[in-house]
Amino acid sequence: MSRRPSPLLALPLLFLLPACSAEEPETQEPVNICENFDTPYDDIKVGLTKPGDGATVQIELVTLSPAEPAEDVENVWTVKLMDMSDAPMPGATITGVLPYMPDHGHGAQEPPTAGATSAAGEVEIQNLRFHMPGVWTVTFDVEESQTVTDAVTFGVCIGS
């Protein structure tokens, strides 16, 4: 006659199984999808200043709403137009704002609008919308009394 082990002897082992099989969740670093694109981008934040292609104008980011550029919402930026010696350019105007995805070859679905230039050289940009993640460029065309024209471009990472 063979004797079978009692099922009660295996009970303590059942309590050990969950402890042995539980895995610690892996902490994952946030993924920056913009690293997969060829287009360079800037660390967009208040105070960032970029010179124009013609080195006659520079633009400083004064306010950003939301604080970090975001997808599928209205981004509102206030920018300051300055000459190359950091003096405000109250007589300058932004004649165009072009959001564009160079790696995809398309622009935004809706055009942004630029307000009037204040005495301090500041302009509010409304309806700046990034409708998909990736690297965008935002180019500001600036003109002052038909003698100064320049273009200033910021690279923007959406979805990092």
C-alpha cells in the first residue's frame, strides 16, 4: 500500500508562491520621440532668444501658455522683437508665423495670428497649434519700415 502525501503539507508552499513570482515594476525613462527626427529643436522656455537668419533681428520668448508647448491645444506665445543690441523694436511687425514639420513636409492645419507690436516691442501670437507629436519649426517673419526684414526660427519638440 502506497502512502500519498497529505495535501495539507503543500499549503505553506502556496503562500510563498506569490512572493516569489511577484516582479518589481520596471521604472522607464520618459521617451523623447523628437530624438528620432533629423530636425534640431530648442529647449523652448521663457527667456530663450534666437537671432534671425539675416542677423538684423532677434526674438525672445516672453510668455508661453501652456508653459511647455503642447499638442492639440491653443499655444499662446508673447515674443519680444529686438535688434541685435537687445533694444526693443516697437516699430517692427510680425508679417507671418509659419509652424511647419520639416521631417513630414507639412504645416499646421490652422494659421496662427500675430497681434500688434507694443511699445516694448512685444507681440502676442495666438492660435499656435501643433496637431501631432514630433519636431516643429515656428518661423517668424519680421519687418521694420521696409528696411529691415528677417526671419527667426524656433525648433519645437512636441510629445517628448
